[in-house]
Amino acid sequence: MSAPTSDGDGTRCVRAGLPEPTPGQPFLPGPVFAATYHLDPWQGPAATPNGYGRPDNPTRRLLEAAIGELEGGDVRAFASGQAAVTGLLLALLRPGDTVLLPADGYYPMRAFATDTLAGIGVRVLFAPTAGPYPSFDGVRLVLLETPANPGLDVADIAALARDAHAAGALVAVDNTTATPLGQRPLDLGADLVVASGTKALTGHSDLLLGYVATRTPELLDPVTAWRTVTGAVPGAFDAWLAHRSLATLDLRLARQSANAEALARLLAGRPDVTGLRWPGLPDDPAYPVAAAQMRRVPGVLAFDLGDAERVGRFVDAARLVVAATSFGGLHTTADRRAQWGDDTAPGFVRLSCGVEDTADLLADVTAALDA
Ligand SMILES: *Cc1c(COP(=O)(O)O)cnc(C)c1O
């Protein structure tokens, strides 16, 4: 059901990937649980889109259609964001290739690159998301992550894609933090989008999901082949839950972003909070590029409370801010990233705003910081 481009975000989300209305049928057909399907005894798999569960599942295809409408490309869903990003890198890179990755990007992705990719002879370079970037000469793939998790720096996708393409490099953008309502990297010149759907895209903290999107069949084919041969597919129930959750993406992001803006203004005025980052604050270093590139700023903030002990006291004293990793869910969560072994300062907190009422959240955070 292709949408007219004039539809707003809420309309696009609520209709994304749904089949044509059919009397007697549900709006979103229920999950199809099938490892294998009946085949035509004479024609075999040629007669049906569904042969075996690893390559074929109709519930997953509907979800892919939905995400594809939002990203503006063809989508392959993966079992998790890591399955998608590692699959993309392994499907496209060969020994001797050079890949350029964000120095401040998602920590497990960087660990995978320095361990596995470097171990098979891929040359791995890093650049900070905010730049400066090295020459792209000889680089096969540039992976940007913007806004970067967890530091929230922002990269200029269109400018970097122009430079990378001039040097013959491909550009992939990790769109996890922004979501396709925050920015559409394929419209900005990226060749590929890769993302975790575990975070704000689905937003209920109840499933793992990843995807790759592209408009280029020559890039989609190896990714599809990789997924089929490794089996890194989401289950039917997770795919269905994800699709069900997509319908409220516009509403959830609107509240999360409003909460983040209010909290950022509150935290900016507190001398006991340092290193505040939220790309929507006009004096944030990422603001100029974010304001030009992003349609909305995500509900995730970063700041420093000095040490692990103060972070513990803050979260313990809060009623609405709970300790949990991941982000983009309905509930406000705080994660002291250093406890996972990544390279942030001991008091560094990534705070993900949920959809609670703004006034309640502000009061709770104020009381917890004062405690
Ligand atoms: C969480 C995350 C991933 C990995 O996604 P999972 O679904 O946890 O495997 C990749 N990139 C970014 C930017 C993330 O935040």
C-alpha cells in the first residue's frame, strides 16, 4: 500500500506495511509460525513465495515493507542490530579492503571490527563522528553513526557521502538513534542504512531487531544472501510485535523528544551536571548539523555526574528513572555506560527519556539530583 508522499509521519507510521483492507481480515495479520511450508508437488518452491522459514516469512516481509516505506528503501530484517551491522560488514568487505568506522560509535561494533574484521585481513580505520575525517582514498566502506551512541555527536551525512563517493567509497549510516523519522540517510546520499530496531523504532523494551535498507539491488543481494546463509533472522512473533509497535513511532518520539528537550534545559542549568549533550540544544556542538539534517532530535541525553557512586545515588533516589541499558523505550532509563566496559568516563550517563508526563519527569529528576 504505497503512501502518497504528502502524508505526515503519524499517518505513514500507522499505515506502514499494512495489506489492503479486506473484509473479515485483521488490520495487521497475525504472525505466521512456519519452519516449512506446503509446496506444489510439481513446481516446488517456484510456485510460492514461501518455501522455507530461513529465507521466507510473510510476517517478516510485511515488517520489511513497513520499515522500507519509512526509510525509503528495500529492507532486510535481522535478528538484532548487531546481526545486521556485522552481517553488512561481512557481506560487503573482503580481506585487503579498508573500512572507516566511527571512533565514538556503538562499542560492540567497534570491538567486532578490531577483533573479527582485522583478524580476517580487513584494514580498520576510525574517525570521530564530528570529524576530522581522513582522506577516503582506498576506502571501500565508510560507516557513519549519527547521532553516535552514546556520545551523541552528529555527522553531516550529505557532505561526507559526497566526499566518499568522489573517492569511490560506499557509505552506510547507522540510523538507530535517529530512527527513519529523525532522518532518512538514503535521501541524504547514503548507499545503505543499518540499524537496531531494538531501541526507539519499536520502543517497548521487549524484542531484539535489526535491519539493513538500501535502494541498490547490487548491495541488497549480498546482504540477503548473507542473512539466508547465516540464518540471522528475527522470529515471526518478534517481527509481528515490531510491526505493531511501529504504528505509534511518531507519538512515542514526539513525547520522548519533548521530554529530552525539557530535561536538557533543566540539566543545563545545574552546576552539579557536566558534559551535557543533546543535539537539539542550540549551544550543543552538534546543533548546527543536527538542525540542518534531522527532522527531529531523539529522546536520548548524555551527561556526567562525576563518579559511579553519584550515578548510583541519583538512579536509586529517582522514582521514574530506572537503571537499564538500551534506550528509546517507553520508560525513562539511565545507563552508566562504563559498567559495561566501554570507554566512557565513570560518571557518564546515557539517559533515555520515556513517554511519562514531562512535569512528572522533571520533578523526579530534580528531586533525585538534589537527594
Ligand atoms: C544497540 C545498537 C546496536 C546493536 O543493536 P542490538 O539490537 O542491540 O543488537 C547497533 N548500533 C547502535 C547505534 C546501537 O545503539
